[in-house]
Amino acid sequence: MIRSFKSKALAELWSTSKTTKIDGRLHARVLRRLDALNDAVSPDNLNIPGFNFHRLKGFDPTRFTVHVNGPWCITFAFNDGDAFDVDLEQYH
């Protein structure tokens, strides 16, 4: 289950299914990934074709990522079956 967001825009999209702060062309892809993340009981549950799930190096606690589109990715920490500090980032 998603417990917290780093990004206010992402939290708004999750709670209302819309936001002007994130490109509208990304909304459906972001929401599909957030739905999967919310249902996940372990990070490996996000190892879905097309998500390009992987662990990020150099973070403590460990952060994970799933690809959205172009340089956009959703990053998150995972602890005791829950996702924390979920963010939408351009990091490539």
C-alpha cells in the first residue's frame, strides 16, 4: 500500500485522478503504475513487463524505480509491505 508521497503533484493525481502539475499525457501510465504499487506486497511485485523495475544504487534506505515514459520514472522506498516517499522524477 502507498503510505506517503514526496511529490505533492503525484499525491494529487493519485487522490483525484487529475492534476495540472503533471503532463496529462502521462496520467494514465502513472496511475497504472501507482495502482500496481498500491497492490504490491513486495517490491518485486513491480517486476512487470514494460515497467523496467529495478533497484537504485547508492540509497539508504533502498529506493526502487519503475519507468513511466521517456526520462520520467516513479521512485519509492519499500518497507514492511508498504511504499513510502513515492516520487515522480526525471533522472536519466
